[in-house]
Amino acid sequence: MATIPRITFGEATFSCQPDESLLDSLLRQNIQVPFGCRQGVCQACLMRSIDAAPPESAQAGLKDTLQTQNFFLACVCHPEQDMTVALPNQQGAFIEANVIKKQLLSPDIIHLVLEYQTPFNFFAGQFVNLKRPDGLIRSYSIANIPHAKNVLEFHIRRLPKGQFSNWVHEELKLGTALSLSAAQGACHYVPGRATQPLLLIGTGSGLAPLYGIIADALTQGHQGPIHLFHGSRDLNGLYFIDELRELSEKFNNFHYVASISGDNIDSKHVKGRANDIALASIDSLSGWRVFLCGHPEMVNQSKKMAFMKGASMADIYTDAFHVLQADS
């Protein structure tokens, strides 16, 4: 007789019968979770497996970045083993990390480095919720790849009325303990298509996740061309210029363009908006993977244009820096 899988959701543990989906099992237990079409199309019932890989059939139609993180659709999931599951926004407890470095990258952007001791898993390009000692929480993208030093790097832009960002720039001291949530987001590199061209467009501190994604791709031996277009209204929003130019000299497949959309521009930078320059430089994006990070208007407009130029929606990854996400 086949073993009946046991499902754990929060504090509840129950059996999933052979003739029912995981969604049906949850509803039978009077556990209310979002759902819609029940056919794996609307993706309203998206969930995540915490401890076991979900059946491949339950991941059909999801982006590869979501599949890598064990997300699945509950309505078409028929568990083959015991599973501990959670809703996408159930990220668990915060862990503690200490500030070990603060460095200005530009007049408006600071490089913040945190060191953690508790085991922590993430992909370069994801974001976390940072919580300061008084409980104020804001979200910031991770700018580095995982490595043995157990550190997380962030590029935090000062906003005029930003409670969190101004506190980081003016008051946060080395050694201060911050709390951070589990890593979230599907805008990250997934290996496996090493010759696929990559297009990355970012504005301001939207470079942070892109910087991590590029480092991840190059570290994992990505062979296809990688084109980064980073833009800002003025020079204060550009940074890592020398480092990125050095990277383009070290790796023949990495190409970097810095642009300024305002009036004050020198010969080292291209005039115009980063997304306009990027999309005008490539005739077709069919077969490309596209990463868009920064101002929501830029992200939304570029997503439409990339699709119109042939990019598959499954290959377009976005991280829009809404004011409430970054700071307020």
C-alpha cells in the first residue's frame, strides 16, 4: 500500500489523500488559502515547499526562478512525499545581523554590509526586509553573491523624506544589530542556459540586484553576452563606474554602458535614458533573458518594450523599486 503523504502548514499537520490535490486537502481542513481557476493557470494558489521538492507537474508555467525556490501551484499539486508548505508571504522569523561596513558610493547612495551568524540562504538579486531596533521595516535588494564570509551587501539610496534611508546615512553605527527577513523575490540568475544573451537595465540603486546577478552569472561561467545599461538623472545616481569598466575589460562577454538623462553630462557617459538606449541598441530580444530593476515607470515600460521586441514573458525578470518598498 502506498504511503499517504503528510502535509504540514503552520501548526497543522494532516494527510493528503491520493484522489485530492494539496489545495483540496487544505480546504478540507478549513484552512483558507487563495485560489482561483483550480487548473494551474491563474497562479492564485502559489505556495512554497519548505523542506522537499514539489512534483514537477505542480511547477508547470512558473518562472525558473520560482521553480528553483520550490514554489508550486497547490491546485495541481498531488504530493508524492511529506511536505511542509507555506504561503509566499510567510517568510518565518527574522534573524540578526551586525553592521560591519558603511561606505559612500555616491553622494546619495551608501554601501551597507551586514554580517550574519545564523544559516541564511539567498540568491543574488533577491531582497530582504531590514528591521531597525525600533521596529521600522524597509525592503532592500541584495547586491552580492553567497560566499563563506556570511555577509549581505546593500546599496541604500537616501530619499528626501526617507525615515530608514536617512537613518542609515546619518545615524547607523558600525556594530549595530539589525534584523532581516528571509530572502524574497524571483529576480535572480538561474544557471543552465550558459550561452543565452542577458540584458540588464537599472536606474539609480536598481544597480544593486543587477550587480549581484552579473557577479553570479560570471562566477557560474555564463558564456553568452551580458549587456548592462545603468542610468540616472545626474552623476549622483551613478556609481561603481570604474569597477564595472574593469569588469568589462576582464570578461570579454560583459558590456557596460552608463547614461545620464539630465543636462549635465560629460564625455564618459551616454546621453539619454538607460532603457531607451538599451532597447534601441538591440534589434530583437528573441531568446534573450531580461532583468529590469529600479524606477517602476522604467520597469513597466521596458517590460512592455522587451516583450514587443521578442522577449518571452517567462524570460523577463523585474524588481520595481516602489517608494513604499524602498523607503518612505
